[in-house]
Amino acid sequence: MQAIALKYNNSYADFLTWIRSPQSVPQLYPKDEEDYLSFIRNVCKLADGGLPALFGQLPRCTYAVLPMPANQAPAAPGAMYLQPDAQCTRPGIYYVNTYNVQLRPFYTMQSTSLHEAVPGHHLQLAIQQEASIAPFRQFGDWTAFIEGWALYSESLGSLMGFYTDDFFLFGRYSDEIFRACRLVVDTGMHQQGWSRQRAIDFMASLTAMSIDDITTEIDRYIAWPGQALAYKIGELKIQEIKQTLSGALKDKFDIRQFHDDVLGQGALPLDLLENYMYELYCRQFSLTNDFCKNQRN
């Protein structure tokens, strides 16, 4: 897709109406399922090529990009990931929802692909399954870590050649708005008595997501209170550890080693991840006693 500069002078509400319409910006919407899948597969190829600059260890197991099964798609989110089997006789699968595909914009699919495939869910879960750790940890499922890592992975897109187009950068920011909004609607529905429609209207007023996707997401939060909160807590903790260690190590900080260390022990509860990373780096580098003592406290 050719890069497009974003120029729009009306209100944000008008902009959301405009950008949600394939008639207004047809170049931002697929013609059919194959057009959509081809675009997403190209995103994944670019992401694959950017991994060696950010990771020293890559998984043996590969992944495929496939349309979501038709019987699941109408009530499913825009995308989801299925990890490979234990022996990797089946690859990981990045399922893309192609239901009502002409209403599904391209501009959110860079950040979504980084989240669901690489360096997000596939990279993390495949490395975890191949790691030399206890079997129960190879298949452990700590939501705050797994989903926190996937959110963190979206932020790596700017280092991997993504978000250079105004619309795709807007898609990235829209996803950030979406993550903030879902904390509000989760609390609103489960603590303050919001109706389902009020939650849908709130998210529609602030994000560029399609109404179909918003409705699916709201139904998910109704059924699964608090899950969206775990995503953001995990992302913020990983970012915090990264900032703390890069600040302490300065030019000795190696982003590839950091990522390998975060992923190498599989999914961990966040307090264990934090303790492990600080203990590891205090042993490996000449950090001050005060720094290490403060992190332990």
C-alpha cells in the first residue's frame, strides 16, 4: 500500500465517522478476503525480518496466517493466536477475522500483527515451549505476562520499520486509546452499573474501531471482568523494568539481551519477573550495591 499523509481539519468525532467508512477512504479497506490476508502476511514478513536486530534467540517453530474459522468469526475478535503443539508438528496460527472483511480497515493491522504474531504471542509462546524449563512452565499461562508482552511488542514497531504512514501511526495510537477505554468500560459495567449499550457508545465515541469489533469486545468484558486490566499492568511492568535497567547500565544496555532474558524463563508472575531480572543484572554487571539493594526492597 502506498503511504498516505493524514490531513483532516474537522472534529475528532467527524474524523471517526469518516475513517470508519470504506466509501470515504477506500484505499484503507480491503476489496476482499485475499486482499486483506495478503496485506497482513506482508506485514508479518517485514516483522520477521526485523527480529534479529531486537532478539538474540528466535524460536525453531514457525507460524501461519490463516482466516478465522467461519463458524467462530461473527462473534470473535479481529484477530487471535493459537500456539503450536508441544512438538511443533503444527505451527502457531495467527487467525485473522475476515467476517464482513470489507469493513475491516488495514490501518490497525500493523500493531495487531505485531501483537498476535511476532514479536508478540508467537515469539513469546514458541520460545517458552522450547525453553529448558519445567514442563508446567513451558505451558504456563500468566495473563499479565503473556498479554503484557504482546502489548509491549506493539511499541517495538517503530524500531522494525512500521508506523511510518500517518494512518498506520493513527492505528497504533487508536489501539492505545482502545486499551485505555476498555479499562473504563470494564469498571463502568462491573462496578458502576453501566449498560452494555452505554459501554459500546463510549468506546465508539473515542476509538476508530469498527462497531462490529467494539460490540465483540464489550461482550468479552462482560464475560471476563478484569482481563483487560491484566494486559496493561503487564505492559507497564515490562516497560518499567526496561527503563530501570537501561538507565542503570546506560551504554552497556543491550536490547537483544534484555528481550532474551525477559522471555527465557517463560511466563512469570510479574513480581517474580521483576525479582529475576534485577537479580540477574545485578550479578552480571557492575551495578552499585545501592541500586541492587533498592531493587530488592
